[in-house]
Amino acid sequence: MVSATISGSISATLYLVASTYVFQRLSGKKSISKQWFLLLGLIAGIFHAHSVLSLIFADAGADLGLFNIASLIGWIVIAIALSTNLFRPFENITVVVYPLAALAIAASLFFDSTFVPRTDLSLPITTHILLSICAYSVLFIAVGQAILIALQNRQLKQKHPQSIIRVLPPLQTMESVLFEIIWIGMALLSASIVTGFLFYEDIFQQHLAHKSVFSLIAWLIFAVLLCGRHVFGWRGRTAIRWTYSGFSFLMIGYFGSKFVLEFILTRS
């Protein structure tokens, strides 16, 4: 049977190759059919799923360490990006997510964490964890979309209409897709926060306090952004900055807390 290390290494390699193709297409250096790098991503995703699931569901219990969760989020992001591409112009987002997924896989394979595998996960807590991971994944895609919009905006203002401008959909379509993603992410984040309050006896206990507070701040930022879009028609730089800010708080709350718990407090 293929080990997690072998399948993960194959997946990371294919992601990097595919991301090279995407970059060449966006930069206008080569005219590459999108089917090639999407196919590479699909094959890589299959190996990625085997690797991350093998690492998480070990014999000792569910290993939800920092790097395993990062790898799982990377896989979910790519799965969403590839499936969404069937009905929306979404393949270019892979220039951001492919290399980051490869990095997450490498970290999960070659760095150890002090997380103790859990054998006591109930269905409600598992539901909360899955909702949280899906929310982070979708909002990560929103950040990737915001990065592409920022690049597109810059080239338009510089009157430099080659490369990325020729490949990406119109700016209005890109922004419309961004807010569609944020709405979905907000729905998942809201469900995650609600289930956290319902299923944990004290969601503000010591090891959950930072995650809870930062998640609530992120929720408020995205809520203001969506209200600003609806009421004032926010777009462009304003939308991009608010997206960056909301995601930053979300990542600090989750990954920052896990890093401190797994790598600092346990070794101090």
C-alpha cells in the first residue's frame, strides 16, 4: 500500500508543475490549455487526499495537528476550486492555491507537532470542526480571488493590458465571484461559531479563547464588508483590504492559537 509520504510527495510535485503552467498562462509566456493544469491538479488531489487522510486518521486517534489541518484545508480549497471551475471561470485561482497546498503537504510530512491524537471526538464536536475547516477553506479562496483582483486592478490602472488582463475574466465578473465566495464563507463561519457556542461547555476556556475572539472579529469584518457592498457598493481596493483583514484575524485566531499551543507552550 502506498504510504502517506510517497502519495504526499507525488501530490506536492504535481501541484508545483501545475502551478508553473498556470503562471506561464497568466503571464502570457505560453498559450497553455487550462485542461492540462486542471487535470494535473485533479490527479494531485487524489494523491493528496490519500496522504492527508492517512496522516489524520492514524491508529492512535484523530491527529488534528497544525500541519495536518493546513494540508486538509489545502485539499478542500483545491477540491472546491476544481469543481467550481465546471460552471464559473475559476481556474486561475490555482496559481495561488497549488503552491501553498504543496507547501502544506511538505510541512505535514516532514515536521512533527506535539498534538496528542484525539479519540474522544463526538459527532457534535466533529461537526463543529468540519464546519470551521470548510469556512477557513472557502474564505482562503476569497483571499486568493482578492489577490488576482488586486493584480488585475494594478495592470488596468497602469494601462498595461497584456498577460494577466487577457486571461482573466472582466473585473466586474471577478468581483462578483469574490462576493459570492465571501457569502458562502460567511454562512459556514456563522454555522461554525454557532455550533461552537452550542457544543462546547465553555467556548472561552483557555485553549479556545483566542480562537473564539478572533473568529468573532473576523465574522464582524466580513459582515461589515458585505453590508458595505450592499449599501454603498464597495468594490476594488476597499473590498480587497477588508477581505485581507477578515482573513488575517481568522488565521491568527486558528493557526496562531494552534502554533502557540503545539510549539511554544509545550516546549517552554
